[in-house]
Amino acid sequence: MERILVVDDETQIVRLLQKYFASKGYEVHTARSGLEAVDRVKDVRPDVVLLDILMPGMGGLDTLKEIKKIDPKIGVIMITAVIDEELAKRALELGADDYITKPIDFDYLETCVMVKLAQLPG
């Protein structure tokens, strides 16, 4: 079963994404901060991380860097409420697979996840 890690400091977003992807048959793990996300990545080795960019403490870009150090093959899809071309470009340069803005288009997000999972080796 494919594993997804949802990382967001907003409880509602975490619950919404967790419910959605669990209903689609994914094993879903959650984290509420960048530091917690890094620990979860080490523990559960998710296939894909849905990562909020703007979080208190360790932000999304720093979290992305740490995730890629642990395992560069993990897919990371950045999610944010702020439309910022420079931020999006920076995230992609750091290894993010995609950049999605809130409100979330669930069909598009699920397609992004499926594309990344199809690219994984093995």
C-alpha cells in the first residue's frame, strides 16, 4: 500500500487530506510541523509527501531540503494558500515535484500523487 504523509499546521487541512486519501486506499500519516514531518519521514518512509509551504518554525522549503537528504526519491508536492511565483520556482529547484495552491483541487492533487507513484522504481 502506498504511503502518503500530509504535513500542514492547519488541523482542518490535515484531516481533510487524511480522510480523502484514506478513502482512496492509501496509508496516510500526518505531521503538524516541519520537524515532526522529518521524524515521520524517517519512521514511515512515505512514497509521497503533501507539504505546506508556510508553517511556523521549520518552513516547507527547509522541510523539503531535509526530506530530500533522507531520501531523494520521495515525491514532494507543495501546497500553499499563497500564490508566489518565486516561492514555487524555489520549491521546484529544491526538488519538489509540483506546487498546488489552496483551495485544493482534489482531482488534480490525486492525479499528481498517482503520477509520482507511477514514477517510483519497483
